[in-house]
Amino acid sequence: MKLILLQDVERLGSRGQVVTVKDGYARNYLLPKKIALKATPAQLKQLDNIRNQLATKEEKIRKRLAGFAEKLGLVSLKTTIRTGNEGAFGAITNADIAGLLAQAGFEIDRHSIVLSETVRGPGIYDIPIKLGHEVTATVKLWVAEEPA
């Protein structure tokens, strides 16, 4: 029996996917629990319309985020780190970078800032920021030395 899934089902498929299952599994589990609908021609046509609408919405969101990523890419952040004879005291974290971005006028969640390596010394760093919908921006971070 062909069904359209209304929810993600482990080892079967994801929401909106058309799957073929045995009649008993459909009648006794998926249909009574409203996890799936029978895939009639009208339902399939409606599903295609919904997918097209979602694709256009997704594209609009992605374009808007790409424009925001461009603006964010022009930002250059500057900060200092205290250093002594044996190196830096502490590190610059994603929360510190989120604070610097907030001062520059960009409210970014600290969990969106991806630090592949810990910033523990002076230098120039490229900091990737995941904006969602597969859009990533890169911000330059200039770290200067502040003697202890």
C-alpha cells in the first residue's frame, strides 16, 4: 500500500515522503495513529503543491541569509588577549565573539559560531558562523597582544 508519511518514522522515511508498506502495517499501525495518509492521486497532487511552496519559501530564506552573510563578511572584529612570558592567560570563546558581534550591531547566537581551534594567542583568525539553511558567513577576528 502506498502512503504519504505525516511524521518521521524510523527505518521507514521522513515527513512528506511517499512510501510503500505492507497492508497490515498500514491498516493496524500507521493509519490509526495518523502517522500516514493513503496516497491517492489527489493527495499526491496536493503534496507536490506543498513541496513547491516549501521550496520557494526555502529559496527566499536562503537568499535573505546569503545577503546577511555578505554584510557579516565585511565585518572585522578587533580584541586583545592578555599574555605573559608563558603565553596567553585564557582564551577567546564563541561567547566573547558573540559579544563583539553584538557591539558591531549583529545579534548572533553563540552556538552558531564555530571555532575549529581555540583562540589562545594574538593573530588573525577566520571565524565561520552558521546562519542556517546551509548558509555560512566568515568574520575576520584580529587579536592583539595585551601585556600582563
